[in-house]
Amino acid sequence: MPSASPIPYPHSHGEDAMALFVGTLMVALGLLLVREGGIVTGGTAGIALYLHYAFGLAFGSTFFLINLPFYYLAVRRMGWPFTLKTFAAIGLVSLFSDHQQAVISLRHVEPVYAALIGNMVLGVGFLVLFRHRASLGGLNILALFLQSRFGWRAGWLQMGADVAILLLSLTIVSPAVLAVSVAGAVVLNLIIALNHRSGRYQA
């Protein structure tokens, strides 16, 4: 008879705080590469990028405001600990994104490099946050809520929303940039799918 798996030690508050800091810094850096390369993406980050490109709005502040309506759903669907960590993560990404110019300046980033490397950095940042039960909120929480409430498939809802945002982005970017952006999104999701599986990591 195989022995039972040992009960993992949960992360301490200090470990969670460090993970939030490191994870959000990596996400902000990935978003900087994506933004400077003129790349588009889905989710609430994609909406914020669209408004940044189209109207010159500050990405970080816009990203923070767009996510505000989703915290109510996060509390109902995921509970207070997850919601508070997610609020902190979104706040830090927004803060870092709007103030990075004080420490780093990029003159030119090729779109292909921005899409691939930027999304790789984003993927690693997301993994750090996910493994400490935090996220960057947004449409994924709404999709999970609608799935639990009405039985609609969260994956299809998320995909539909992302496709709509990317198609809207055709009003401000070329089809070639959109194609590169989609390739970057595939890289991001592959990194998450291959490294964030149920039972593979416990904390």
C-alpha cells in the first residue's frame, strides 16, 4: 500500500509578500516589453493596452481601474485571502508599470522579441503569483463566476472575450502585429499550462 503524500507546509506571510513583490515586478517588466513593442493581448491587460495605445492613457492606472468591478466577484468566488492578494498584486503591477520610466528606458524593441520574450517573462511572473494563491484578476474571475452561476464554460467565455479584444485591437494595429501578438499569447499559455498543474506543486 503506497504511503500517503506528506502534508505540504503552507507559505508564510513573509514568503507570500516576497512572492507578490517578485511576481509583480516580473509581470510589470513583461508588460513593459509588450507595450514598447506595440504588442496587444487579451484580458483586462488587453483592454488597458488598447486604451493606452488609442487614447494615451497611463497603462497602470487604467489597468487598476478596469479591475475594480471584479473584486466583488473575487470575494464571492474565491474568498477574502485570494481577493486581498489579488488586489495587492494588481496594485503593485499598476504602480510599477506607471513608474518604471524612472529606472529603465527602452529605445526600441522588435515586435517579435517583445511578443515572445515579453510573454515568457509574463508567464514566469504569473506562475509566481499563482503558486501563492494570487492572480491579476479581471475577466478570468468573471468567467469562473458565470460558470458557477449559469453553468457556462469558463474556458470558452475567456477565449471569446480574448478574441473580441484582439479583434478590436485591429483598429489600432496591423494584422501582422496581431499575428505576432497571438503567437506571444500562445507562448504565455504554454508556459502556464506546462508548469501550473494541479498536484504538481503544493504550498
